[in-house]
Amino acid sequence: MQTELTGKLQKLGFTENEAKIYIGLLRQGEATAREIHEFTHVPRTKIYSTLNRMSKKKYIEVIEGTPAYFRSIDPEQLLERLRDEFLFSLNETLEELNSAGYGMKNKCC
């Protein structure tokens, strides 16, 4: 089931490591980078860069401290954020396509 869920998150734009971390944090609640590595098997060399990227995208929250703890945002919040990002991207693309093809309507036969 986790592999299937990882695949679904990848279809939504997550990398494999992001998907593993998000799912792992949902199950664990809060965890340090070391703990995340241990239960997700994401390579240690990738943990911090992936957590940083996910934090910038606001898919996870960082609880500052020594060590820092991480937790995933609520799945409903995540899906709402992904939907908003997707719709924004669609609208931007539509505007650019319309601008690029502006003169095309008048260039017929």
C-alpha cells in the first residue's frame, strides 16, 4: 500500500524521497532527520536537502531546536495547496499560450 501511495504522490509532483518522507511523517508524527532516515530509508545524504525543499514548499513544518523536528502538514491542507498550485500553473500557462498565439487568429488562409 505504501508503494502505491508513494506512486500517487509522485503523480502529483513529489519526488520518490519526498513521498516517502511525507508518508513517514504522517505515520510518526514528529521526527528528527535521523529518525526520518531510519524509518523511510531515504539516504542520509538526501535527507536534509529533501526536508529543506519540502519545507520551502510548505509540505512539512520545521520545529526549531537541537535537534530540529519535522512534521507533515495535514493531508487536506496538502491537497488544497497542491490544487491551488496546479490551478495557478494552468492559468499562467493559458495566459502565455494566448499571448503566444495572439497573431495566429488573424493569419488564416
